[in-house]
Amino acid sequence: MENLVKEIAAKFRIDDTRLLEVKPFGNGHINDTYRAVFSVDGENRQYIFQRINTHVFRKPELLMENIARVLDHSVGKLRCKPDCDRRCIHLIPTKDGRMFYLHGEECWRSYRFIDDARTYNILETENQAYHAAKAFGEFQMLLADLPGKRLHETIPNFHNTPSRYADFERAAHENPAGRAASCGPEIAFARKNCWVAPILLDFLNKGLIPERITHNDTKLNNVLLDNKTGEGLCVIDLDTVMPGLSLYDFGDLVRTSVSPAAEDETDLSKVQVRTNIFRPLVKGYLDGAQGCLNNKEIELLPFSGILITYEIGLRFLTDYLNGDTYFRVKYETHNLDRCRNQFTLVQRLMEKENEMNEIIKEFRK
């Protein structure tokens, strides 16, 4: 892999370099990511190289066009902020000026590595919750005035929950991997709770909530927090930035933050809803968004966590039924374990919905 990354790096504008080290980086489900350390003009500098999964992102040129537009606009608005170079990821262009490099059938890109910051898989403090949510809220605010045409939908119907439910029913009916008999309770849970699927799209179609430019994958580990101050610096992993709903973003943040358990934890007694974490998530997101959300969006913040957690559980179940064709798995029942975990969290969120609604009232006065 070191030789391959060295070959790829030679195509990007990283001059006078000597490759010192290459290691796999992060724990994403989709792309292959590597951190490379180079000696540049006598100094050690770090870069990220990613091989885009073109089975998932079938038109990487459109994906990269979205990312370049979003980053150009964000950089322009962040220039006056202190430490602005660390508040946005920076693409490294290829030597011929493109934002990605095609290596046979593989598509590669590179970013500058942001030092003295890290991501978290599980929130440890309320302060982290506030700053992570504020970073995602600021991301929403930064893109509220993005000029030009509508962004490309890099994965059509990505957060279209009724469409995801139809995919599940097809997989359950066709049973391509012969696994349906092993997940009867999960199939029953999905069907019992399918009523949540169309709710946000119904509000969108009625004009009560607007389409926005959204991240669409606001897992906790997609925001960098400063090692010293704990401040949310920078939102990363922009592959799914496209038209969407602010509630998709906040809902996924709830999904990945309020439970102290990892999403593949098999001891389901550990899957809980920490309302002491939910409150700073709301405050941080609203502080970051700086008034760009309407009243209906704010009212639906608690429900958004239920919807997105249900949707992700549904996707894990669908992938398990299909034979693990989308998400990376480490063992045969990995996707089923993820599904059980997420459906348990859906139940816990439903039980806490009234309490979360009361918290929202604190921010609507």
C-alpha cells in the first residue's frame, strides 16, 4: 500500500516530498482512507489520501464537484475567523488542476491533514456534545447562501425513508441470502414502526420545512474537535453533501451521540438515551445555525432522532438480508447486530420523546 500511495501522491501538488509513512486511518464503512507523512522542505507534513468507493458513489466527478463548491464557499466565509486554515478541510489538486485522480478504475483524492484535532466515536462529556453539534449547525449556516445551481444528488434517495423501507420489503420478500428466518423479530419491528417513514417528507411536501444543503452523514466521528480547547473545528467526510433536510443532520447526530454504546454493541442493556447529552446537542446546533431554522424544524428535532435511527437500522437489516453488499462487516452477523442495536435505540428514543420535547420548549421561548 505504501508504494501505491507513493505512486498516487506523485500525481498531486505535493512537491519536493519524501514519503516517510503510510497507515490506514479512521473507521469509515465505505471509503479506504490512509494518512501519509511526507518530508516537505525538511518538515514533516501529513496528508489524507482516500480511495472513493465507486460502487457506492457511481459518479465520483459529480461528488467531487459538490465538495469543491461547498469548500470554496465555506473557505470564503471563514477567512476572517481565527485559525481559519483549520476550520475547513482543504482539497489538494492534482498536478493537472483536477480535484481527483483516476488510477485505472479507482478514484483518489487528497486533503491536508488537520493537526491537533481528533474525532470521537462515543461522546464523553456534555461539552463535547455542545461543540460537535455547534460545528454541524455552523456547517448548515455556512451553506444557507450557497449560490448557483442545486447540488447533485450523489446517492439518489439517500435519506428517503419510504424508499429505504421499500428496499427492505423487497429484500425481506426475495430473501437473496437466505437469512430472513434468522431475523424475524427485526423484520416485525421494522414493519410495526413503518409509520415513521413518511413524516418528514410529508412536512417537506406541505411546505412546512424547507429543503436545504445538508451533510447527510452527521455521525459524531465526522467532526473534528480541537485537542486543547475541545472546540468543534471542522466537519469532514463530505461525500453525501447534497440537497436534504436539516432534520436528517440533527437526527443522525442524536443517533450517534445520545447512547453511550457503540452502534454494534451486542449488550443491548447498554443502549440508552442520555438526555443530559441531548440538551447540549440542541443548544449547540441552534447556536451554530444562528437562526436559520424555522419553528417547525426546531419542533421536530426530537422526532428526527427517532426517524434517522429507524432508517439506519432498516439499512443495516436490508444489507444483512441482501448478503452484506453495502456496509463493511467484520463477521457474518455484524449488520444484524448493528440493526438490533439501532432498533433498541429507536425504542429508547420513543420512550424519551416527551422528555426531549420538553427540552425543546426551553429553546423556543
